[in-house]
Amino acid sequence: MDRVVHFEIPADDLDRAKAFYGSVFGWGLEDQEMAGGTYTMARTVPTDERQMPAEPGAINGALIRRSHETPHPILTIQVDAIDDALARVEAGGGRVVTPRTEVPGVGWFAYVEDPEGNTLGLWERAF
């Protein structure tokens, strides 16, 4: 069974979003520069040496700049093989929004849309 492992919350104003989530929920927020721009990691629980949640069943996420591909909060589901999952999405009536994309040394992600118009993330770990 594939499970939810990450979330992304889009924002028009990342500084405003960081102030809100940091002060209201006490999340640790850390900007990382990625090829597509700033990606703000949102730590809701402590992490281990591989930056994975240290508490069983817990997830961390990120604040991202809102775009036409990511207009609403996104749940990311970990899969064994992202290419196989993309094929299952299309066979099930969904569509690929962003194809398999590498995060060097960490894994691969893709965005898909379900038949109801919801955007979901897919994640395949490199380790």
C-alpha cells in the first residue's frame, strides 16, 4: 500500500506564509534554493540524519510558490516506481501534470491530477 509521506502548501507570499505557519504551529521553516526557485522545508516533527521524520507515521512538508500546477495544498504519496505509478494514474482516468523529475541524490517526484481535478504528488526515494 502506498502512503502519504509529504505535503506542500502553496503561497502567493512565502514570507507571509512562513510567518503564519511558524508562529501559529511552531513549525521549523528552512529555505532551500532549488532549480525551480525557493523551496521552504516545513518541519512539523524532528528528523533523523537522512532528514526523514523521526516519529513513526509523522510527515513533514514544504511551503512552495503557488503556480498553475500547484494551486492548492498537495499530498505526496510515496510509490515504489514512479513510472509504474504514472501509468496507473493514466489508466485510472487521471493525467500527468509534471512528469518524473529528479531531486539529485534524494529521489524523483511527479505531479498528477485525479479524475476529480485534485493535484497529488508522487515520490520515489533514491535510497
